[in-house]
Amino acid sequence: MLVRIAGNLARFVLSLLAATLAVFALMRVLPGDPAAIAAGENATPEVVAGLAKQFGTDRPLPVQYWDWFSGLWRGDFGVSYVTRTDISPLVADKVQVSLILVTLAMALALAIAIPAGTIAAVRHNKPSGAVIAAASQLGIAVPGFLLGIVLVSFFALRLGWLPANGWVAPGVDFAGFLARLVLPVIALAGVQSAILVRYVRSAVLEVMHEDYLRTARAKGLSPLGALVRHGLRNAAIPVLTVTSVQFSALIIGAVVIERVFVIPGLGSMLLSAVGNRDLLTVQSVVMVLVAITLVVNLLVDVLYTIVDPRIRAAAQGER
Amino acid sequence: MRNTRPTPAFLVGAAIVALIAATALLSFFFTPFDPLQVNAPARLQGPSLQHWLGTDNLGRDLLSRILVGARITLLVGVVSVGIAVLIGTPVGIWAGMRRGAVEEITMRGADILLAFPALLLAIMFAAIYGASTVSAMAAIGLASVPGFARVARAGTLQVMNAEYVLAARAAAQRPVRIAARHVLPNITGMLLIQCSVTFALAVLAEAALSFLGLGTPPPVPSWGRMLQESQQYWGTFPAMALWPGLAIASAVMGFNLLGDGLRDWLDPKLGRGKA
């Protein structure tokens, strides 16, 4: 098992390395000179050259990459070309906001999708199962930001039950913090749960035909009891895979949701950096978003090893 | 075990997609009003005989703007899916036929690109090149390449073990000829399904991008931008968000249903349960 986890870790480090190269290549090799962009369209060549020297963008690309990369390792993203301030403290601040949002949304999505998908599978030839399947088909088509708009205009602006937007740190006003989280978390979780329901449903349907479930029922367990005690653990593996794939969709979805609800997270930081053409900040935030995705993938890979005794046994066989 | 009749999902999806395509075509010849015509006295009106879906905050006719908005949705979808098919398919087939190092490198490359969702790549492109339809199409297309490469490779691996391919290889046919004559025709169904699913994702990404103000710049109407323009009026005049929202959701659902329907119809074994 440890060998397997070490393998997961090695793959994670390699992917992270490749991702830094990809982000750097996309942001720095393809486009024009960041100094020219920061200087504006009417700048003289001397001004541009001066800025390039100040930013260090006049050096060869491999040197610049190494500089950025070794900074990343120390948690230092460098100084913004536009605002001339350190990027790292800002990222550290915003990442907490985004992580709270995304984690709660994924938890809610799973809390809806696992029971709903299981019921849809158990009752797949009854009306209740068909209703859940149809609702999930509809839910997939509604983008999170659209659901957010509907929630805001109804629950916040029409009924006035919850604040329409904004953010309060939990330490300042915990009740206000929770109240402002409700709508964005539901908006983010909505689509995800609709997607996950389909995978839970088909995973459970698959498991339902297994011999061990028939044995459990022959032992006297009710169909649902057998499924909960023996089936769900086996259905968990494909669902875990989808959860890790969907996490990157959730993170990018949060960027848009932050705009709808005016939440000061990484998404807002990214969008304002795009508006200012602040390329180094864009590069840093993109790197953080991709890194979060990769960390989640790593955690899920490790979870597999723990959840699935077959993988554990195979790993022991390898040793 | 090939079903001979298309499933209801396929028919509903095809009908929605056909309706959107017809809408976009119609908008070139006829719209009830000029979609850009500002008419301040007629602002924020509900549906009427004159303005079927009402007007927006500048008095522009919402129906006309929805009709014209379909063009951007379809254009971005068609071009980005086109980019993804044209790059992803040959790469995937190549990986599946050559195996070895070629396969390893291209598929690991695909894995890395998968860490960049379409919208994230599109935001990066907007930062670098500025917001435009072209950078949106390029980014969404590029982000969709790995999906096609994976599907094409998986299909190729299956086909390469078939006897007719073994026969063709035994007859010393050139790989390009085998790819074109035997592999491609046999994975077309899988690729069509992937096209439909990718199209739905492209519609979503374009809508989100326009909503963020990073898609097609104004004054060209797009559904996502119409949602953004409605932001101030969500409480007082939700109809301004309702129609573009419905348009986006039905387009996504249309292409998703089409993909699901194709999957059940062309290859029941591929189906992940009928939804």
C-alpha cells in the first residue's frame, strides 16, 4: 500500500512539474512582451525596455522560468507587473475564500447525489426513479451561474430571506458569513449534484446485479439494507473517479459564481487581473487553481487505495 | 445488438438542436426588430404583441437579440468542436496505431491539458490576446482536444485487433491507408457522440465567458452577455435574465440529449444507463 501511495505521490509531482511548464509556456512563450503590455500602447521603446529590465522579462525564457519556478517552491509568486505589489499574500488570502466555497459545494453535491442516485437506481423502473433521472438531465443543462441568478432574484431580491451577495470573514460575523454562503454554495452544488447523480445511479445499478448482494439478501437483509451494507462501498470507486474529475469543473465554476455573488476569492482576483492585463498575477492564480485540482486528484488516488481492498491486495502482491 | 430506431432522447435533442440552428439561420434574413436598436421610452417592457419577449434596459427587443445570439453560440460551438476533432482525432488514432512511446507521450500530454478546463484556458487567452470570439474559439477548441484524442485512441485500440485490420496489415497496406479505410469509419460513431457532448460543453463555456465579459465584445448580442447586462435588474425585471437563461439551458440540454441518444442508439454497450 505504501509503495502504491509513493507511486501516486511521484505521479503528482511530475504532473505538477508539467503543469508549471504548461502554464509558463502558455502565458509567456505565446504572447507578446509583458513589458509592452504593461507599458500600454503608446509607450516609447525606451520605456518598454526599461520595464522589461525591471521585470526581468528581457532575460532568456529558461532563466525566467527557473526564477518563477524556484519562487513557487518557496511560495513566492513574485511582484505584479501592474500593481507593483507582492502577489503571494493576496493569493494566500483569496485561496481560503475559494476553498471554503468549493469544499462546501462538493460536500453538498455529494450529500444530494449519493442518496438521490441510489434511490434512482433501486427504483429505476418506478416513477420516483424516473423523476430523479429526468431532474438530473434538466439540472445538467443549467449552468451554475444561471442557477445563481435565479436564486438571487428569488430568495434574496424577491423574498429578502438571504443577502444577495458579498462576503464576511467568519471571525467577524459568523452568522453573516453563513448567510452569505448559502446561495453561492447551492448554485455551485446544483449542477455538480445533477452530474454526480447519473454516475451514482449507474454505479449502483451495476453493483445491484452482483452475486454478493444476492447472498446478502438471501441472508435476510432487505434490498436497501443489503445495498447500504455491502453495495455502496463497491459503487464508491467509479463515483470517486468522477468526483475528482468534476473537482476541476467545480473550481472553474466557482470563478463565475464569485462574479455573480461578488465574493472576493481567487476567481475575482483572476478576473480583475485579466481586466488589468496583469499577466504575472493571471499566471499565478491559474497555477494555484491547477495545483488545487492536482492535489485533489492525488487525494482521491490515495483514497482508492484505502477504500478498495482489491487495490490494497494487488499492491501487497506487488511488494 | 444495434437498435434500429433512435431513442426519444435522440429525437428531442435533435429537435432542439435543429430549432436553434433554424433560429440562427432565420436571424440572417429576419428579426422582428433591429437587435441593436436602442429605444429608451420602451425600456424594460414585458411581453406584448409588438415585443413578444419584451425589451431590455435600453429598450432593445429581447426576441431579436435571442435570435441573433444563437449565431455566436453555434459559431463558437462549431469552430471549437472542429478544432478539437481535427487535432484530437489524428493524434488519438496515431497513438492507438503506433503504441509505445508515441502513445505514452501524447496521452500524458492529453492528461496535462485536461487539468485546464475550457473556461480557464479561455480566460488565460483573454488575458493574453484580449477578449474576442477568435480567442474564445481557439481556447475552447484546444481544451477539447484531449477528449477527442482519448476517444479516438480507445476506439483505435479496439479496431486494431479486428480481423479485417490484421488482414490489411498482413497485406502490407500503408498505415495511413489503414487509418483512413478501416479505423476512421469504425470509430465515427464514437466521435459523433464526443462531438455532441463537447458541443454542449462549448456552449456552456462560451456562455460563462460572455457572462464574465470576456467573450465576443459588444455590440454583437450573445446569450451570456445578455445575462451579464441583466445583472442590475435581477430583482426588478427578471425577464431580462429569463430568456437568455432559457436559451442557454435548452441549447446545452439539446446537445446533451443528442449525445446520450446517439450513444444509446449507435452502441448500447457504451451506454452508462439510460437517463
